Amino acid sequence: MSEGSAAARPQPDVGRQGRRVLIPTIITLVALLFLGAIFTGVWTDRLWFRSVDYASVFSTMLSTRVLLFVVFGVLFAAVVLLNVWLAYRARPRTPAMARPNDPVVRYRDAIHPLRKPAMAALGVVLLLFAGSSAAGQWRTYLMWRNGTSFGNDDPTFGRDISFFVFDYPWLRFLTAYGFALLIVSVLAVAFVYYVYGGISLSGKNRRISRATQTHLSILIGLIMLLKAFAYWLDRFGFSVDSGSLLTGISYTDANARIPSKNILLAVSLLCALLFFANAIWQNWLLPGISLALLVLTSVLIGGIWPAIMQSFQVNPDEPDREEPYIAKNIEATRDAYGIADVEVRDYNAKTTLTPEQLTESAESRVSTRLLDPTLVSPAFEQLQQVRGYYNVPPTLDVDRYAIEGSDTPQDIVIAARELDLSGLPDNQRNWANDHTVYTHGYGVIAAQGNQRDSQGEPVWVERDIPPVGELKLDKQPRIYFGEGSPSYSIVGRPDGAEPIEVDIPRGNGTTEEDTDDADAAAADADGETATQNIYDGEGGVGIGSMFRKLLYAVKFSEPNIVLSNRVNENSKILYDRNPRDRVSKVAPWLTIDGDPYPAVVDGRVVWIIDGYTTSSNYPYSEKVSLDEATSDTLTGSGAQALLPSDQVNYMRNAVKAVVDAYDGTVDLYEWDTEDPVLKTWMKVFPDTVKPKSEISADLLQHLRYPVDMFKVQRNILGAYHVTEPQTFYEGGERWKIPEDPTAKGALQPPYYLSIQRPGEEEPRFSLTSVYLPNNRQNLASFVSVNSEASDAENYGKLQVLQLGSATTVDGPNQVANKFEADSRVSQALLPFKSAETKVLFGNLLTLPVGEGLLYVQPVYIRRSATEGSYPVLQFVIASFGEGIGFGTDLDEALRVALGIEGAPAPDPEEGGTGGDGDGGATPTPAPTPQSVEQLLEQADAAYDAAQKALEAGDLGEYQAQVNEMARILDRVKGQVGQPTATPTP
């Protein structure tokens, strides 16, 4: 062959060929990465569920979602593609003559060669779209399949409430799915007929082929048939829809909107029949008229008629017209939120007490918690942190324990000593330390809720490492699973290898016995030696194989999991370590309480979490937003997690969950044995929820009434304590939750307290709150719930003490203002309000005492200019009636408030206040009075001198000046009748 002919031959376009290869390669890589990420997520989830013995939950969820994805995705794609194929088969063989440059011809010429790939692509897109939508409804589907009867019928339709809770949501989904399927089919079919000439809209040849009319008539007839079903279903929707007045059926709904739905249902059926007939008759006149009739009817009967009835018949006499529907709403709401049996007591709230009544009421005050969980966290950290890499949460928890020497359980403020990697020095932060050395926290810190020592510091009942105290934490104190645990840790060592996990720090809280094994010690972050540990718990996922190392390296985007020699054949990876996350993962059908709390049960640290079953489809029950109903000072600040913004109108504390802090074991216990929603989920996931009878006696002592459940009930009770429809409608008796006096702009949280409620013989651990009347600041009522789970007969019983109009009791903000404005309180605190100290007012508590209501507020002092300072409890302010008292403990403060300082103090062995651990203080006789202002100036000078001596290192002079300041303040007490205490600088 000649060179010329070779030169004339066309040369291949290398760039085009490269692009042809590159694009499919990129698409393939993206697809592989996507599928790989899905596989990694699914497989690691499978391993995690197996590690916590909830593999059945994972398999049920996965199989249900896959089933729904495949069935509904394939059905959607198949029906649409079948209609497209039928339209293509029925296309005109000789399309109508097209005008020059008609775009339809260009569309047809472009699409026809690609019709098969286009249909395949359309099928994949529809399958993914419909399948993903259906897979997201797995909870709705499983509840429908396994629904349990409530045993109660709704008052309008006579259907069991289970129909609304379980069946109605699934039927709604099927209706929406059916509309989407048919509408997409109509659009796809119309497009095919248009492109291939079945529908001609150009020029004088406007026409629709016979096949097109038949096909579209059948599809539109099916839509009309489905619309009739939707109108039938809409009638039940009024029972769960929120209106301007209430949730549920109103007068206009019952007399206009529901009848209109019945009429529209009939018109829709007529439309469907006419469209089906049009498939044979080929005349669009009657179907068009019927469709216009449906639109007109929906406007006139479905819209205008109800509006006219509401405006001219209901609004002029709304209280009378709506009375029976308001009554239904009240009854359903109280049932749905578990407040139907709330006890409402008229409470006169006396404002005076005799000395004898004060002595008799001492028992009700002996357990009053003065330690504020929101203020003592720094004290817990500074005094019991042990090392910088441990911490406690900013707000602590309140529990109760049987303490040696006490006949009844005592309120305890408790916190888990958790790991905090941010406390390590920067030069210690690396992958090995973060994920293989510093792996766990250690023990709990606990203090008496109603006591302080002579310096105002907590009185410990559990402290140090190893643990020392009265909570009997003697089996397993290590905390590998907690609210502050790292994202993941890798634990486990080869057989015979030295341990590497930092366990017990040296030099703080350890005994000589703990320091004998020098071979088992290494340097910790503070330069001292620490014993080491090898995790031997059941928790965690084994990652000894290369396959699992690769999986978790991808999951956590960390190559060291593959490369490090610290990951060995015995290694386990611990992740998803937050107790709330673990419970929500094994029980995704629960709404989890925002406040998990640690407890010592059977010698181990566990986390206790409450789980709720909820629904938004309880007929007539008022809907609330969970996040709004539970929001207060503590939520979202690290103290309590925010609940989701779900709208609910049914709620039960169905499950008590327990997470072991050492091995991560999750146990779910049935709590509400009558809850139909819980019974339904127990059918779905058999053997995952243990019966209530398996709760141990020790665990039962630490179960309490959940705070978020109480918040929702408190929110509802503000309006629904009124049971008379006319009064409810008027709204004059509604209550509101007060703002927190210590944090403006947020609601006051409820408080756990041991109180003796009217009608009860002894104090009970309770959750308490107060109400104000709308637009007023005085107190309307006091609400509490028995929180002792061991008291099976009375646990969960709500009591409202409703104040009468004869006696006005100040609300929390009014009392807080009086405390701050009181001259005697201000004068006593004046020496502490220097540039280097800060006065902190603790939680303002309200409790019933002596047929009245007592306000109690602890006062803390903190040296704000000193690193490592923390608040110390110095004083207590009390208010009973009009009197205000200020003292070193509650009993002193109350005596001053009542003007009976000379009354005999209660014997501490028979029920003292326990304010500072000695049963209360007796007022000291004052020396010869001087000017109060002069004395306070002298005390302030002594305080300044003490600070200078401390800075100079002269501890003898420092103590002398502190004693002088205490002596002067005692003289102030003699002048103003106020007890004082030696401040802790």
C-alpha cells in the first residue's frame, strides 16, 4: 500500500476515544465507592448489633426495609414502564402530517433510537425513588401489621383507637403512593402518545387517537377511584387534625366537613364510572362534566359551606356549639398523656407556723436537697477530678441511696467520672493515646444532697480512685460507655503482652496496696505513674481479621486501624458509646429521654434511660411539640438533650433501659404493661424487651419518674387541669410555667426532691414544679409526682395543690426579687461581693411544709478571679409567707423567716435539717451592738487582709484574719437577727 493512501486514511481521534474510556471509568468508580460505603455501613451495623445481642432487631429492620424497597420500587417502576410500553405499542402507525420544523418530529427522531436505554434508565430512577420512599415507612408498616387493640372506641366513628394509631397512617401512605404511581403513569403515557402522534395539538390536525383516549380514560378513572377512597379516609383524619380551637372533630367538622366528604366520595365514584365508560364510548363530554362537577362540589360543599356554617352558625354561639366536642377533647387528652387520674387538692397555703408546728415539720425538711446540681459541678471536678483527663458533666444528677446510719434513702447528687481527652496536654494528643491508651473513665462521685461541711463543700458518700464510700461500688467501677466517651477506642492485647490502657492514676486517692506492681505502671499525662488495664468485658466488636480492620478503617476514615501494631488478633473496637445512642439504636421505635443518669447497681456503674412510645394519631387528643414542651433552662446546654420536634398526642413511659458502663450491655425492661403501642413493638421484636418482673430489687431502688414525661404532662396540665368545657373554652383558669429566676428567658425546670405531700405519712422522692396564673406572677398551684419506683402503689401519681383565692402566695420570680432586695440578705452578702468573689443563687425550690409552701434557695460563694476556684455552699435563704430568713442551714433560715429564732431547734437524731451535717446551729448570743455599717466595713477590711496574707503565703495571718471576719459577722448577726457562717475564700 502506498504512503499516499496511508496518509489519506482517516486517523483515529485519540482524545475522543480517551473520553469514551474515561467517562465510564469515572461512573464505575463512583458507583463502586457508593456501593462500598453502603456495604461498610450495613456490615458494621450488623457486627455492632451482634455484639450487643440484638441481631434480631437488625435483621428485622433490614429485611423489612429491603422488602418494602423491592416490592414498592419494582411495582412502581413496572406499572409505569408497562403503561409506557402499552402506549408505545398503541401508537399510530402513520402519524399525522406534521408542520414544517415541528419540534415533535425532532423529539421523535432523537428519542426513538434511544428508547430502550431511556426506559431502562427511567425504570432505575423510579425504582430508587419509590423504593426509598417506601423503605422509610418501615415503622408504619410494622405497626400496621402487628397492631394491638386499645380496647377503647373513638366517640364519633365507633372504631377502636388502634385503627387511628396503627392503620390510618399506613392507609395514608398507600393512598399517597397510589396517587404518585397513577399521576406519573398518566404523564409518561401522555408524553409517549404526544411524541408518537397519538396526541396532536398543532395546526388543524388536533386530535387524540382512540387508543390514547382509552388508555388515559382508564388511568384517570383509577385516579378518581383512588380519590373516592381518599375522601373516605379524610373523614377519619378530622379526628386527629389540629384546628384553631382544639385537636379533633369540631362542630363544623361534624356537621359540614364530614358530610361534604361523603358527598365528594359519591361524586368521585361517579367520575370514575364515567371515565371507565369513556374508554368504550370515546366521548369526553360526560367525563369532563363530571370532573367539573367534582371541582365545583369541592369548592362549594367542601370549602364554602363549612366556612358559612362556621361564620354564621358556630361563631355567634361557639361555647355552646363546641361544648360536647371540647368535652371529648379534654377526656381524650387526659387519657392520652396519662393525667386522667391526677389528684387535685384545694390548698389554703398557710403563711404562719408555730414553734411546735416547726418542730413537727422537721421530718419533712430533713431530706430537702440544698446542693444545686447546676452549680456544684466545678466543686466535684476540682475536688474529685483526680486528673485533667477526667471530668463530670456541667449539670449533675439526683438519685437516692440508702446511706449507713439513715433509716430512709437520702437524696444524693451524683456524677460519673468520665474520660475527657481534651484535658490531655497537647503533646500527649495522638492517635495511639486518644484511641488505645486513654480509653475509659473511673467510678462515680457522689455527695449528700442536704449537707455541707464546715467550709461549705460537699459531704462525699463516694469519692476517690479506687472508689471509697457508701455506694458499694465494689465490682466494676470502670466506665467505657458514657455520655462523654471518645468516638471509638480499640482495646485488647495479645496474649502475654503488657497492658497499655491508663487505669488508676498514682498519687491521688490510691492506697499503698495499689502501688506494689511496678511492672504494671507507666507514665500518665501528669508525669506520674499509673496502673494499666486490659479490657476484658463482653462489649465491643472484634477486629482481629484484616477484613474487619479494613471495614473500620473505612468507617472511621482512619488508616492507623490497619497500620498500627496495637490492633491485634485480640482487639475490640468500642463505638456508639453514648447510652442514649445505644438505646435508640437497639430500640429505634422509642423516643429517648434527654437525661440519662448514672447509678450504682449491684456493685457496678450503669446508666438508666427512660424510653417513650408516642403517637400523633390518638383521636381528639391535643397535639404538642416534644421539643417545645420539654424545653427549659437545662435542655440544650449539655445537661439534658433536646427531644425531637415531633408533634405527638399520645405518650407513655413504656420502657426502662439500662446500659452497663463497663461492657455496654443494653437491657430493655417493660415498664408500662398496659401500653398497646409497646405490646405492638414487642410483637415486632420478640424477646428484646424483658418483662417487668426481671427488674432486680437494687435496680428498682434507682428507677425514677422520667423528667421529660413530667415536662410534657406539666405542659398539658397547664390547660387540661380544667375539666368543665365552658370554663376550658373561656381560658381564664389556664396556668403557665414560670421563668427560671436564675436564668432569665427560659422556663424553670422541674426538681427532684424528697417531700412529704399532703395526705402522705412520710417524705417521698418526687419530681416537682409550680404554676402561675396567666399574665400574673403569683403562685397558682404546686404539682408533684411520686418518683419512687419501689412504691408500686403510688408511683407515678400526680398531685396538684391548687391555691385558693383567699391567700396570695408569691411566685418564684417575686420571691427571688424579694431575696435579692432584702436589706438583711444584702448586708450579710456584702463582704462577699468584692472584685474577686461572686455570689451565686442556686435553684429556687418550692415544697409543702406545715400546710403551707416554703421557698428555699441555697447561696454559693465563688472566687471568680482564682484559677481552679469553685462555688461553695455558704448560706440558705428561706421564705414562708411574708417572712424571709437567712442562715447557715435551712432550719436556721426558716426560724428567722417565722420570727421564732428563740424556739428550740429540733433534735438532730429526731429530724434535724442536716444543713451542715450536725442537725442545725443554735443562734449565738450577740455582743454589744455597734453600727451595722461599721461592722460590715470591719469585716470587709478583715477579708481584704486575709486575701493579702494568703497571696504572701502567711497562712497564720490568713487564718487570724478569717477568724476576725467571722467574729465580726457574728456581731452583725446580733444586730440584724441573721445567722452567718464563716466564708470560704
